[in-house]
Amino acid sequence: MTRSPRRTPAALLLRAAVLAAAASAVGGCAAPGGLGPAEPAPALSAQPRPEALWPAWPGTSSRVPGAGVATHVPAPAPLPDGPEVGPGGLVAVNAPDVVRADKRMRPFLSKGTIEAPGRAGMRPVVHADLTGDGKEELVVAADTESGRTALSVYTARGKRIVPILFTLGRRLVAETLGPDLLIRTAADDNSEQAVRYRWDGERMKVVSDERRFDKSPRGTGDEPSAGTGRGPR
């Protein structure tokens, strides 16, 4: 039978002192949050910022992490040979002169103008306030023999004319949605793409891009028959 060692009074006092010190350190003296009464709070650490490894090589790093790369795209430049904008704004400007000054839209002028779908040519000119400044922008579109449509939007910057959007698509439909411009185009895979543009102070910027697929089978009688009185959609 093993007997416990006999503890002397001095040993008992030493053991009691050690236990009391441990209990005080664990639970009794700490303030809420884990800091003692006289313990200073740690300093706030600054968020890291990009630092170039090769400062001599100029780069395009954003000022803060996660900043959009679109900030590095140059602002649209005015048309070099475009007509001047007078007091009447873009509504009073001759639209063919604007198209003629735009190298992306100029080739479509050769087909003339059209008043209804069915052949190639420039659609009727449309004006709409897409920048929210109370002044209407110029919107032009041209249909081609292949079924594609080119669309451009122009705004006025002082007396200069600035192209702020150019897009191209098949069976293009343009709609305003509040201050935004909604462009819907069709694809050969029986899908429709809907792109929503919004003025960001420099250009019409994409804020949403959705692709939808038509699940209804072809030739099932869902299409309206002739003589229903429904116009083009």
C-alpha cells in the first residue's frame, strides 16, 4: 500500500500561493475585451496599398486594390471633323454630317435612309436624354443586308460632338429604360442578349448583360398568324 508523502507547513503555504497567483492571472483581473486596467489598446493598423517592385517601370496599377480597370480607358474624343453644336443643341444639328464625320458609321451612309424595316439603310434619327442633363443626345442606327445593325450615340461637349457609344448586333432593338439605354439583339443559337447601358460621366457604360434562351419550340403555332393586326415588335 503506497502512502502519500507528508507535506510540511512551509510546502503547503508555497502551494497555496502558487494556486492563488494562477487564479488571479486567469480570471479575476482582466477587463472585458482581454485588456488589463493599465494595459494600452493596440494601435490600428493601416490597410495595405500597392507598392511597385520596379518603380522605374511605369504601370497601370490602381490606387487602391480592386479598383476598376475601366478608369484607365481614355475618355471618348470629339469627332475631329464634326459639325459645331449651336444653341439648339444636337436636335438642330444635321445628323448625316455627324455620321459622315464618324469613321465607324460613315460606311453606312451609302445605302441612303429608310423609313421602315425591310431593307438596308439609315434608320430615322432619334433624340433622347441619356445623360440626365436635360439635353437630348443624338442616336443613329443603320441596318445592313446581313441583318446586322450598327448604333451610335452622340452627346455635346460644348460646341463639339462626342461619340459615347457604338454597338453592333443582329435584329437590334433599342429601348430607353428610365435614364438607361437597353439594347436587345438576337443570335443564331435562338438566344437574345439584353445589354443595359448607363451614362457614367464620360460614356455609356454597361451595367448589366443578360442572355436569354427562347424555350418555345419552332413551328408549334405559337407565332401570331397573318391578319391578327399585331404590328412589328
